[in-house]
Amino acid sequence: MAALGAGFARAAPAPPVASGGGVLGAELAFTRKKIRSAEDRLLVLLRDPARQRERLDVLRELTGLLQKEGGLGKRRLTELRELVEELESRRGALRKRLDAQQERVRLTLAELQRSTEAAPAREAYPEGEELDAPRRRVMAELVDRSLKDIEAMRADLADADFLELKIAEERNQLEYLLQDLKEHEELLKFHRQLQADNMRKRLSERAGNLESYRKLKDAEAGVDELMGQFNARVEFEKAAELERRAASQVLKGAFPQLKGRLPFPARGKVVEAFGRAFDPASGLHVFRKGLSLDVGASQGVRAISAGQVVFSGRLPKYGNVLIVDHGAGYYSLCGRLGRADRGKGDWIAQGDVIGLTDESGSPLYFEIRSRNVAVDPLQWVAN
């Protein structure tokens, strides 16, 4: 499945990132709308060989728009790289501060210990009560300072955990965008070839290729839009402080910690891998967002981890689909099911049967997403 912003028939915006994209994100979205409009006109003109001049004008316009989109995508890539560097720099500074806080706590505790051991016997002083009062005040200040350092340390640890999560998310965004730019270059080459190819005998073939690609992209855009809605709901329900706490808890043992140890949703052979691949229907190289498993007919499909079903129904190109929210912005998607046995809102445990493959034995489609960014499932499951 293709990556974000490949250019052709893109109905959904690029996946959201922590920085939000700003002006550049808005410019990319506007450019993609113009690309979609030009593609609509091109598909009409490709069916009418007599309108060659108009077709060439639209192709030139579309090529220019795709070049602009590619330039914006590269600028966005630079932004993401800078964001990751900034996050990693902040994480490094936090770690240094944590080390300094730990050293201060250690020294304070040592000072408290020495103060206690060096305390004179009370009977040695006739007026010991008055002499002891300053020492008690000093010890109280030392204890108070130590407690404040420990509290600051806890806050910084939570911040560091949150930064770890954000860095992982932005690295996923980087990988996603790199793959997308490769697909974008392939599509741009296709349109340039189309400009040079005005033979009537090939127009219908080219139109068929573009229509196949459009259907593929529209189907993916539908999933992207669903994921975006799920993430918007989660973000709306969480306050910033709650989100930080949740991120900290997740890093201590929830879904991200299961990376490399998750089960496949069903046993079978991988017949289509995640990543760049040739799509025979469109004649283009695309970026698959998931993998396909040859499981067999009417086989049980199980939940890879605990979570809540957020979608159960049919989607174009994916057939019967079930999407599970595993928390912390992670989702799994199983498609081409013969039957989905769980409905929206159902809570499930790892290993619960959520559906069956179809009776014809069509390969099971499987995705894992971090927010709206598809990640390689093979990096998450136990081989």
C-alpha cells in the first residue's frame, strides 16, 4: 500500500506529527487538492483521444504540481529531521540534569549521615536543648532539599519518557516520508512518460493504469481518514498532563514494550511484505503499508494484543476489516476477513479470536500503525 502524499488521488492529509506541520503542512494540503482536481480532469481527457491539446496542458500542469509537492515533501523531511535532532538534544540535556540531581541527592544523604554520626552526646552539654536546635534545623533543611531534588527528578524522568515516545513517533514519520518521496518520484516519471506518449493505442491502457492507482489510493485514504478520526478522539479526551502520564505508563510496560514479542494474528506464510513493491494493476512501484499472510480458508484470526475494537465493517479494497486500538496511539488492522466476530466498542484480550479468513483462502491483510503512520509488522512480531 502506498505511503502518504504520493500525489495521485490522495483524499486524506498526511499523517499528523507532533509539530503539526504549520504553514508547510497547510501548503502541502492545498497543493494536493489542486493535484486531485487536475487528476480528475486528466482521467476525463484520457478517454477522449481527440482532446490531445487539452490533455497535454493538464499533464504539464499536473507535472508542475507534482514537482512542487515533491519540493514541499523534501522541506517537510528536513523539518522532521530537525525535530528529531531537537528532541534528542532535549533528551540528552534531561539525562545530564537527572545525573546531576542524583549526585545532589547522594551528597545530601551522605551529609545527613555524617551529621547524625557526628552528633555530640546530649549529656555533654548542660544546655543541650539550645545547642541541638540549630543542628535539627540544618538536618531539616537537608531533608527538605533532598525531597525537592527527588520530586524534580521524578518530573524530569516523566519528561524524558515522554521525549522517548515522541522521538520514536517522529522517526516513524521520517521513514514514512522517505518511502513516500520514492513513490512520488515514480509517479512523476509516469506522468512525464505520459506527456511523451501520445499514441492513441496506449491511451486506454494509461487511463486504466491511472484508474487502478486511484482506486488503490482512495482505499488507503479511507483507512488514513479513519485512523485520523480515532487519534483526534483520543487527543480530545486527554488533557496534556494526562497524556504525559499515559505516555510514561506506556513506556513502563504497555504496547511499545511488546515490540518484537507480539504474535502474528494467524499462522501463515508472508506472501506480500511491508514496503516498496510493484503494483501490477497500475504498473507503478507503490509502498505497501502492511503485509499479507497466506493463512488458508476459514482460519481463526486472533488479537495481537489487548485493546478495544474501534472499527468493524467493510472498506473498499480491504473487504471485511477490524481495527483495534491498543493504547498510546497504536492500532492493528486485519483486513480481507471472511467474517469479523467482534464489534465496535468491544474490549479484547491478546489471543482472543476476532474473526475468520474467508472461505476462498484469500491472504489475510495485516497492519500496525503508530498514530496514523504504518510501521513494519515484522519488526513487532516474534519471528
